[in-house]
Amino acid sequence: MIRFIYGNDLTTSPLLAETMFRDRAGQFRTRLNWDVRVDPNGWERDQYDGPDALYCVYVLPDGTHGGSGRLMPTTGRTMLNDHFSHLMGGEITSPLIWESTRFCVSPRIAGGAAAGARISTALMLAGCEVALRFGLTHYAAVFDAPMRRIYRSTGWAPEIVAEDGKGRDKLCLGLWEVSQDARAAILAKAPEGLELEPVPAPLAGRRALAQARGDIDRARIEGKLRAGLAAEAAAQDAAGDATQAAGFAPSNVVPMQARAARAA
Amino acid sequence: MHERLQSIVEAVPSITDAGTLRLFLDRVRALYDMDNCIYYALSLGGPKAGCEFGAMTYDHAWHQRYEDVRYRDCDPVVLSAVGGFAPINWNDLDWTGRPVRRLLSEAREFRVGNHGYTIPIHGPGGQFAMFTVSKQCPEGDWCALLAESAQDLLLIAHHVHRHALEINGAAEPLAPPSLSPRERDALALMAAGRSRAQIAEKLKISESTLRVYLDSARHKLGGLNAFHAVAIAVKGGSIKI
């Protein structure tokens, strides 16, 4: 199953967060020997793992991390522009273009290359779904040359627009074009019966508030929030389902079947 | 760029104050088949931090009520938008809790619409704005409408925001845009009257990748579209023709 989680909301899925950051350490430091920082808990995290980052996570049946990717818009801080702008001779910034980083398949999974390919394909489908939903035109990512083959095998190959270095260590800057055709091509290779949870709204309401930017009167809002929470707790028994009552159809509880989508 | 988006984007410079912004939003509402459209900056950032600017097509009485009761303090749309950059489909929010239910039922009376989509915009210096459309319709219609408009809305939101910063004197002085060599090549060829297909062939890239270069250059230059970006680049000396 694929879940979409904002950095803000990772604390609500502690097992998934724990195994994701540990698997990233296994993948990027142990296996690929990248110069990444691993903290004393064995987590690989960097400055881009902020509250805004959107993670696509493949969840294994035991609830742990099977693979993931991290998405963010190029209108904000990106790894691409902060560290790899030399590849293009300049930055890429547009609300229509997001970057993908830390594409990772868990080193713990059983089933070898075939299982890895299934998870990679599922993650690409997840990324494509996000982009279609948000109206993006492209993803950009920097990756090692051996990843090219993996991306190709998922049905959604990037166009390589810049390269640096040689052999296995060669860095590539790739662009993926978002389209319904791309989605169909990945679906044709995606595992049968793969479930994708819908992309949620940032849980924001509560926790993001604590980090609300200084432009909104923090103290005032937090005071209101506490009052609101208390009122909500008190009202919980009395109230029916407001969402239904108001005519809102909550779409965040209906899992989407990739199989059904394929048939459609 | 499609005709509809083109005509909206070209109308952005007509916004000079809250009144003309309102006229602009009316136009977006009509062209995109929505019931309402709102642009609201809760902070213009930097020296204008805390300054608000915006307009909406809602009934004025609803805006008044919303402000009087300070609904923004509990509105799940605002709370979610403060916390992230990703567009928000109102269906995905948590609408439980007493103040929120009251907000909902009153919003219904004022015909806000049972579906909505909000694009948060965050910028340097605490800039924070929201661009929203909403509509009363069945869920299926809403999903179809969003699927065909999401990309346009994303672009419109960013255009309006940039323009709002400018007319309020809150825009960062534009550093000379750091166009990459490929962006510059693409703009120069466009200035020379080449078609996209010709430019892509000349630069040995796909038209899809050309679109990335042109849109990134457009965004950096503050252009309304690729042609406008070319004009700005020529005027500013970024490219020579």
C-alpha cells in the first residue's frame, strides 16, 4: 500500500518514520556510500526533511517502510537548486515543476530485484498521481547513473538533460513529464491490486499551527486553538458526523484501487 | 497556453487595488465555472509583514461575518494552508469540532459552495497568501472540474500573488534573474521567431524539456507567459537579439 504523508504528520506514524529514516541510512550511506549525515538514532535526515516535505511511502504488510520518495516544489528551497545548479548552469524554479529526492527502496525487503522493481514502480505511480492532482507538468531529480535503468523499468523514464562525471558515479539530472499517458504506462507495470491512499491535506490544523509563521498572531491563534480543542472534546459525544451533515463527502477514507483504475 | 488561461493571465496587470482584484476574480469565476474565487494575502512579508490584501466574490455579508467571528482562527482551510505548500481539496480536511461545524453551516447559508480548492503560497519573509475557488455541485462534477483546472489555477495563483506584492510595494527588488545558459538559449531562439519544435531540435532536447526551460525562465523573469518572458529578457539585457 502507498501512503502519502507530510513531514508535519510523520509523528503520527512513528513506526513508518523510524523505519524510513533507518532504511535511508542503509540505502544512502551503507549501500551507496553517499556523504550523508546519520544521527545517533541511525536516522538519515537532512535539512529538506522539513514539515512541508511530501513523502510517498510504500508500506509493507507489517506496517514498516518498503520504499519512499520525497517531493517538494521548486519555488521553495530544493536540493536541486542548492546543491546541483551547476549541472544546468542555473536554477530550475516554477510552480509547475517539483523535485523528487531520496528515492529509496528498503534494503530489508525480501524478494530481491523483482520485489524492488515492484516497489519502485508503485512509488513512480504515486509520484505521478500527486503531480496530476496538483496540476504539475514535470518532476526534476538528480540521481546516480545506475538509477536510469530502474526508472526505465517502471514505465516512466526521465529525459536526461545534464550529466556530470563518469561510470557508476555519474550524476544525472532528469526531467519527467507528467501526463495521463505516463500514468497509464506505469499502471501497465504496477503490481496488481496496489492500493494508493488519497493524497491528504496537510494535517496542519493542529500541529502546523504551533509552527505557524510569525505573520499570524501566534499567541492569539494558539489561545483560540486550545479553546477550540476543549470545546471539541466536550462536543464529541453530543455531535453527529458534521461532515456528512454539511453535505461534504469525505474522500479521505476511500482507498483507490490501482486495478480498478486500470480497468477504467 | 490555452485561450482561457491566456486571457486570465493577460488580465493580471489590470489589478491595481482590491476593487480591480475583485473584478479579476469575477472573471476567473466565470471562465472556470466556479461559484466563488478568492485571493487573500494574510501577510505580504518582509517590511509589509502583517499587512493583508485581498478580495473575494463571496457575499460581503459573509466576509463581514467571517471576520467578526474570527472564523479564520478555526477555519481548517486556513490552518491547513498555513502548514504547507500543497493545494488543498476541502474534502480532505477535518471538518469536525463545534466551531468548525458552525462555520460550515453558516458558509452554506451564504452559498460559499460545498466543494473548494485552496492553493497556499508561501514566500520569503513570512509571505503567506491563499488562492481559493469553490462551488456548489455534486462530488463527481467537482472532481472532473478540478482535474481540468488544477494546473491553470496553480499558475493563476502564483501570478496574482506576484502582482499583489508588486502593487502593494512588497515585492523583493528583483535581483537580475540568473537564467541558466539553456534558458537563455531557449528565450533567444524564441525571440528570433523560431517555433517550439525548431527550438527543441536546435537545442537537441524534447519539447517537454523545452517547456521546463521556458517555464522556469518565465517564473524567474516574472513573465505572464513565454512571450512576455522573452520581452522582459530582451529589455533587461538578459538576452540579445
